[in-house]
Amino acid sequence: MPHIHIIIQRKEMGKKMIKSMTGFGRGEYSDGKRSITAEIKTVNHRYSDINIKMPKRYSFAEEKIKAIAKKKVKRGKAEISIMVENITEDDMLVKLNTLVAKQYIDNLNELKNTYGLSGDIDIQLVSTMPDVMKAIPDVEDEEEVIRAIEQAVTIATDNLDDMRAVEGGKLTEDLMMRGELVRGIVKKIEIRAPLVVKDYTEKMYNRIKELTEDAVDVPEERILMEAAVFADKSNITEELVRLDSHMVQLKNILTLEASPVGKKLDFLVQEMNREANTIGSKSNDLEITALMLETKSEIEKIREQVQNIE
């Protein structure tokens, strides 16, 4: 009976989860003839890139290995190492090259007769000549080997998947926390924004009075018109609504969708930055500017974490 040794205990996990692109998995399998060890390491990458290192004599299994890995590695760079140790004594064959042996014997006889040399040309002498006998790997059943390698690779990718899921859970917690922080800042800006126009109107009114030294009446209609123009130019209501909506969407992707979602989150972060930059450019208020700097800092942290997500 084949013996399976799992290095990392596999856990049952839900289908909908975010996975990190970084991880490591190891699997071992023995079918009684050979012991196979498969190791897979993944790191961040924009696309799926799978590289395999294995003995050349088993290169026929490469496509099967890639097919198994692609089921679990949707995005990221994967390095797969396959090590095969034959545990039976019949994995090598000794081949006799009779043509080479005959040439050695004929040449030795000619050398002996031509120069009158003494000595016997025996089996001990001929068998030690180069290329007369050569040990070569036994021809193996490819399907049998592929099945054994597939078992080891499957165990390794399962363990890799578990590790990436655990790391993905930690990334999800961090991103959810930062999303809520940004939503909290947006609420503060929503409270502050209406007061900006009021402050601007009062400052303009007081400035005119100061410049005219109360010599003339302040034109109320003109001030209200200027205030209306200012309010229109500095209105950030739509941007705030969209930014808050992006944070809600971030939460929905993290909790309701299954990996891979990395590219979708990349695009979402770009939209977050777009809204944040627009709000910052429209703001003429120190308090809102300070809040937007805090927002941009959190969005940048979100962007960095998203780079690790499959």
C-alpha cells in the first residue's frame, strides 16, 4: 500500500476566502519503489508564473505538475522542486556493449601478435575497459511515476494553499480595519465640509469691513454670490460618497468573494486614490486637508497590503 506523509496538517476551510500570494508547502509520497518529495514556494507576481526544478529523467511529468499547481496558484510566482529517491535495488541496469568489447579484444590481439607481447587477454582485463559495461537508469513506467509525483505535488499544493489562506486571513483583518478607519475619517470630513463655506463667508465679510473701515455698507448679495461660487468649486459631497462606497466595496470583496481578487482590489485602490486626490485638490480648509493626508496614508497602506493578495 502507498504511504503518504503529510508535513503540514491540512485544515478544512471555507471556499470564500482571500489568499496571500506568498507561502510554502511540502509533500512526501512513497509508492514502495521510490520516495518523492515536492516543495513549492510562492512569492508576489503580477501574473501566474510556475517554474519547476526536477531530475531530467522525469521531465515527462512537468506538464502534469504545472496543471496541479495552476489549480491552486492563480496568481504569483511559484518555484516547485521535485526530488526522487529510488528505494529499490533494481532501478539501474548494467548494459554490455559487445561491439566495443570485440574491438578491444581484436586490437589487443593485434597488438600482442605485432609486437610479440606476452600475457592473456581475459575477462578481467576486457570488462574494465571504458564503455564495455555501463550502468544506466532502468526504463520506468512513466504513468506509474507520474501518479506518484502527482500525489506528492498535490500534498504540497494543499499545504501551500492552507498557509496562503491563513496569511490571507490576516491580510483581510488588516484591510478591513483600515477600510473602517477611512470611513471614520470620511464621516469627520462630511461634518466639517458644510462649515467651510460658512467660515469662508464670514471671513470675506469681515475682511471687506476691515478694508473699508466700515465706511461703506457691505454688499450682502455680492458676498452671497461669491460664497455660492466658492461652495460650488469646493463641493466634495460626490467624492466623499464615492470614497465611502469604495470602502464598502472593499469589505464586500474581502468577505463575500473568493480568491483570486487581487487585480480587482488593485483597480479599487486606484479609484480610492483618485477620489482622495480630488478631495484634496478641492479643499481650502486646513482641517480637511489634514484629514485627507491621514486618509491618503491609510489608502497607501491598503495598496501595499493588496500587493500581497492573490
